Amino acid sequence: MPGALALLIYVLCAATAALCTALLLRGYRRTGTGLLFWSGLCFGFLTLNSVAVIFDIMVFPGTNLQLLRHASSLAAVGTLLFGLIWDEE
């Protein structure tokens, strides 16, 4: 049962990040505000990170996907940082 609960939590985290991605990009499409675009991309990479965690820990426990997990986290933070610097008002 603890494995099922952990999987449920990981899936909920991925779903939440995906929902944030969709809402931020939808807001960008409506308003054209650049910060919404960069935030949406950041949450897209965070969604990828959450999916990588699910595959790394639950689906393929014998493989090491830590490089993908760290790369997607770095891409998320880097994207948001780039967006904050680039989108000066």
C-alpha cells in the first residue's frame, strides 16, 4: 500500500504541474504577457521532471534517470530566470 500511495502523490504532482502549465500558457495566449509564457515553460519542464521521477522510482527502479531529472529541473529554473531577465518592463 505505501507504494500505491507514493505513486498517487507523484501522479498528483505531475498533474498539478501540467495544469499550471496549461493555465499559464492559456493566459499568455489571451494577454500576450511574456512572463506568463516563461512561467508556462518553466512549469512544462517541472512537469517533465515529475514524470521523470515517476519513471525513475516507480516504473524502472533499476535504471538511473537522475541526470534527466536534474536536467529538467535546471531547464525549469534557467527558463524562468531567463524570462525574468529578458522580460523587463
